[in-house]
Amino acid sequence: MKNILFLAANPKGTSPLRLDQEFREIGEELRRAHQDHQFHLDQRLAVRPRDIQQAMLDINPQIVHFSGHGQGTKLVFPPQETSYRSSATLERKATPVSESLEPVDEPEPVDEEGLVFEDDQGQAKLVSGAALAGLFELFTDEVECVLLNGCYSATQAMVISQHVPYVIGMSDAISDKAAIEFAIGFYKALGAGRGIEFAYRMGCNAIQMHGIPEHLTPVLISKSNASPAPRLPQTKLSSPPEFPSGPVGLESQFYIERLPNETRHYRSIRNPGCLLRIMAPDLMGKTSLMARILHSATEQNYHTIYLNLRDAEQRVLVDLNSFLYWLIERIIAELGLKNQLNEHWDDKTMGCISNCTHYFEKFILRKLEQPIVLGVDEVDRIFPYSDIATDFFGMLRNWFEKGRTQADWKALRLVLAYSTEDYSQFRINQSPFNVGEPLRLRELTRQQVQELGNRYGLSWADQQIDSLMAMVGGHPYLVRLAMYYISDQEVTLEQLLQEAPTEDGIYSDHLHRYWKTLSSNAQLAETIQIVMSAKEPVAVERSLGYQLRSMGLVQYEGNSIRPSCSLYRLYFRK
């Protein structure tokens, strides 16, 4: 017989929950399945921290079920679907009760995250995930599953999973109705003799079956069960994995197509005068995608030019004339043409934009028989140089417009890549940022992470994928770096997750580079700490939000921002 310990707490000053109904429904499901002789269900109400220890000793449970309030921050999980919750439902997070009720003392404000139990006066008492993990470590040989049925409890679940085979937590706020339906579905499956993984999926489906849009909120995290020094099962790689650094090679098996019908976008370059705009934060694969577009053009016998504006030295950025002269010199060199700038760049009678446009048309477009694809990477490198950027982007817009009507210019195709959308300082109708075809790179989906794992030779179960994505989301660089080290047997997934937000983890250099950048800007440094410590999305000054998003540290929710993944939240809130 398996013992189930049901722990419930609904302190004074928090919104009332139907915890008694949840307990009753669990018991009925077990009895309905005629499996009540296989399970012993026991409950403890108005639980204080010391009561948890005593109950664990008295009951020796195999399943521990917490029902009540949680306090914490939303975690970013696989971007498969968009979930939302109704503002009309009760949420299992600590919120004051209505003023129409009898006044009570407000619970002491806390900055930490954890599960909300009660103190001796019935007020809210927060217990951290670390404290709960320490408790379950003592019972690691007995407890098989922990279910934390309260808001934002996925953070605690991740910590507890070091010592318990299966832990279920909530990645966001969850309504009382959804929490109860999950419990009903979960124990219905257990009563039918199914395992924890099946029961978890049944619980999620129960929420969905009742038309509640919160079925993605519960998250199952499993502990690696190999011993000693657990290693993940592997399949043979077709080639040794390369260290994730810079763009993914054209022949690499580790490149994952993320755009719908991505090869169709490669073919877009065949359209006369076309413009493609690749938009994504840092390290999201813009350069890798541009390389494939240019390669596709090369296969059509087109001339291709790749320019990275990070290569523009400071002396080039002193004025527009120096920058455009450098630009056209680079294009000439890339195409292997004769440099005739000294003879045809006329500073006396023509402006530098006219010089650049005239030379490009007469000595480049008209000299070559095949179309030209000009790829300009890191376009936002010159955003701070507004005097240069405004006129340069105006010139590119003019070239694009010429390509729609003039035969010579139809041979030009433009591909631009940039990290930020903070181009409001430029005249939008005189820039290339509202024309052409936008290609917005998103994070990897859960299915794509699984496919990437297969290519690294990692035969991962769903829980291992979920555990990694609970920490880094679908960020392609962060996911690839983890899989590289795990496939190389340098670290286990459990060790990696435990050390991820620390100076000892594999991401320490990556995190330190960002911290160095932020530390050089007092406003950014202050903003990032506010955002990472907040429990809800934060409204910030637009330019600061765009800078943080261009670095990949945050994502927008409406007009507010939140951490893009748990790794950044855990590291930068210090």
C-alpha cells in the first residue's frame, strides 16, 4: 500500500481556496477506481512547517501532495502554445482577501519564493524550496512523487527534484478550478494503476477537457535515476559535436530550421529587388540563417556579399562619407572588381550618398550579368551613430525603391539582420525597417529541442527535455551548449541544472559577459535587477526594454517585460 500525504494551508489574509473539496475529490477518485485498498490517503490541515516534519515521520508517505498558495515568479517553458488564465478565477497565490471581510493582520512581506504555510497565529509563513529540498533529502528512499498544487511552484519543484524521482509544480499562477481538475485527473489515473508520467498527462488533459486554458501550467520534473554518476542514454553521432561558437556551419547537422517552410524563404531571394529583414535577439541564429540564404543565392550563380557592421572600425564611423566609402570599398573587394573610387568619388560636386549610389549603379550593377545579394549583418551596430545611420538607412530604402521600378536595380537583393526594433529615432518612411519581408526568429519549440537532442545522440525522455527547458527555455545557444557538454560526458543534466546560474556552471562566461555589459550602464543594471526580482512583468522605459530584449535577457508581455528564462532570472536577481 502506498501512503499519500495531503498537506493544506490557507493562511489568514490570503484568498480562500477550496482545499477541502480537492481532498474530497481525490478520495472519491481512489474509491471509484476500487483502489482505495492500494492507497492510504491522510491529510494535515492548516499546516505549519513543524507539522510537515511530524507528518512525514508519522505517515512515511510515498506521495506528498501540497495544496495551497505559492509565491514566486513565472517560469518560461517550451513555446508550444500560448496559455492564459481568466481574471475571474481564484488563483492559488498569496493575495489579500476582500476588504468586506473581517480585517486581519497583513502577512509580513517577503522577497523570497516558496510555498505558503501557516505560523502559530494562522498567518502566512513562507517555506523556501531549499528548505523543502533539505527535508525531502532525508526521505529520498521513501518518497516517489511530490505534487505542489500551488502558484509558481515549479521553482521549488526544480530544487526538490534533486532528491525525489518525480516532482510536479506550476510554472505560473493557477486558478482554484484548474488545480482541482488537475488533482482529479492525476489521481484518477493512479487509481487505474497507471504510472506517474501518465497520471501527470491525464491531469493536464483534465484541465483542458473542462475548457480551462491552463493545461500547460503544470510541469513534471524528474530526477535522473541512474546510479552512481548518472549518465544519459546515447545514440551514435554521425559526426563529432562542434563547440557552439559563432554561426552554425552550412554542413552542420546541428542546425535546426525554425522558420515555417524555411527553404521557401531562401527562394525569396530570387525575386527581383527583394528585401529580407532577419530580426532576433543576440545568439539566436541570425547569422546562421543569413549564411544559408546567401548560400542558396550562390547556388543560383548569384553574386553574394556578406558585410558585418561590427567590422567597421571607429575611424570609419566618424562621419557618413568615411562610412560609405568603407562600405563601397568592401563591396568592391568582395566581388573582386577593379577599384575605381579615386577616379569616380567626387567630393566637390556630389554628396557622399549620391557618390555611393552612382558608383554602385554604374560600376557594379551594370558590370555584372547576374543578380547581387548584399547581406548586411549587425545593422544595429550603427544605431548609436544617428547622423550616419539616418542617412545610410535612407539610402538603403532608396535602393529598395529603385529595385521596384528600375531595371538595373532589380538585380539587387538586400538581406539585413539586427537585434533590436528600437529604430523609432529614424524616419520610418525613409528607412528599410517597414518594407520587405520580415523573418522573425523565435526560440526552439519543445519538438525542435527534442530533435536537436537526437542529433547530439541524447535519447532523452520528456522529463529531461522539460527540465532543461525549465531552465533555459528554447534559446538555441543555451540549449546547444548544454547538449554539447552532456553529450561529451563532461556533466550530467542534473549537475548542469544545479550549477547553471552559478559561477561554476557551463554558462558562467556567457552570464559574466552580459553582467559586464550591464555594469557599464547604471540604468540597465538597475532595471535588470528590478525585472529579475519582480513577481510580475514590469513596465520600463522603452529604450531600456528594447536594449534588454536585444540582448535576449527579457521578453515582452504586452507593454511590460519579464525574464526570458529562469537562468537569467536566477543569476541577475542577486
